[in-house]
Amino acid sequence: MKPTYSKNACENGFTLVEIIATIIIMGILAAFFIHFMGTALEDSWKSVELVAGEAEAEGKLEEIIAYFTSKINDDTQLDTALSKVVSEFSGVATMEYIVFNSSGDETADISLENRTLKVTIEAPGNNLTTILTQSRTDSADPKVDY
């Protein structure tokens, strides 16, 4: 007697060739993925270094501004607040006295009459700049808030 096979019998599963082809394709994709992830991880330290350097530069700039504000609010230091900043922080930041011409461009203030100090701190990625002015000229002037 011959066994009878139903034509409607369902063949479930994958063949060995399909499984091997899938494993090979996944291996190739994994190799590309690992290569690109390695490159991204290798360069990720640069952004951390930039942020840390910029945060340090911002801290130094805040320290300079706070020092200047304390000196300008001290009635005995009104005339020397800018020169105190230059003498105290000259190694940390680049400082120069500037004046603005009628078109708004800055030039070096050779005469030192304007008393506007440009303070620039170099940070990895960009430079931080602020301008300090002798805003109080008389002890009757209101103190500068910081």
C-alpha cells in the first residue's frame, strides 16, 4: 500500500540555504555597523574637550567681570578699575583698550581717553569677548549691578 500525501500539506520553516544566506548578510551588515560606530566613538572625545575648554574660559571671563565690578563699585578704586583688571588678569586673557569710530568699527585707543577695555579669552572652538567700560566716574553714580 502506498502512503498518501495530501496536496494541501503545509511545509513550515526555512531551508538551510536561506538560513546561511541570512547569516552571511547579517555578518556583512554588522561589520559595516561596527566600523562606523568605531569611527564615531573615536571622534566623540573632541566635543567633550571643546565643551570643557569653553566652560573653563567662561568661568575665567565671569571671574574677570566680577573682579571688575567689585573694583568699580569700590569708591576708592574708581579711577583704576580697568588698570587693576589688566594687571590682575593679563596672562589669562588678551586685553586692549579700544575706541569705536563713527562707523562703528573698533580701533586701538592709543590716547587711553575713552577707557574702554576689550577682554578676549581663547577657548577651544571659539573666543569669548567682553567689553568693560568705566561706567562710574563719580562716587555719586549708582553702583553697578552684577
